[in-house]
Amino acid sequence: MKKTLFLSIVTILVAFAAGAQNKTIDELAAKYTDRDGVTVITIDGDMIKMLGDGAVNLEGMDLSGLAKDIRTMTVIISELNDGEFTREVKVITDADDYKPLVSSSNDNETVKVLVKDLKGKGGKNDKEVVVSVINKNDDSNVLVRVIGDIDIKNLEKLTD
């Protein structure tokens, strides 16, 4: 009986610890919203659509061709120098539910483009596309998340 109780408690603690480490981008945005040195931008798809077919450019990404397909977009820009934000982004982007599309690294930064299929959630065939740019000097890091019915073939439009 004591052994079963002990194993149950250990299992609950391990599950809680694993869940605590698996932060979402929404939680990250909420945590850093009011912190000095961090800018959090959340744009609803309707706002992006209001911009019409004209040039929609945010942080160097051309969104004009994807505007009709985007449901929400979150951009987090951190200029903190403490390493905490970088560690949290790495935990999120290294999660098993993201499929890496592109990864690039040089002396100064690491860039990852990841996708998660949200099929079945909300009755849509939505995807979550995440772009992380981690500066190895830890002085300027960016995380961009776009959710929508995005065709993976059109992702090159983000950097045109």
C-alpha cells in the first residue's frame, strides 16, 4: 500500500514537472508582456485582413499573400540579456510536437522555422508556424508565431 501511494505521488510530481516545463507561446507572451526590454505584439487575423492586398510587412516578413489565411500572429522581441527568455524559447521550439522545416546557424545566431499541425482543433486545418531567431550574444531574440490555414508551400512568402 505504501509503495503504491509512493509511486502515485512520484508519478504525479513527474507529470507536474514535465507539464511545467512545456510552456506555450501564449504563456511566454503573457509572462513577458509588461517587462522592460521585451515587446509583445499580438495581431488578430481580422486586423491583418483589414490591411487588404497591399504590402503587409512586419519585421521584414512579407505577409501580403498570406493575410487571408492568418487567424492570429504573435511577435515577441526580447532585448533582455539574462538568458532566461532564450532558454524558454528553446524549450518551446525543441518540443516534440513541432516539425522542423528549416534550421540555420552561424557565428551570431540560430534561426528555426517550425510547424505544428493543429488539425481538428476548432474544426479548421490550421497550422502553427513558429520562427525563432536566437542571437548567441543573447542581446536581441525574436519569436514569431502565426496560426492559420497556411499552405507550407507558401511559407517562402514570409521572407520575400
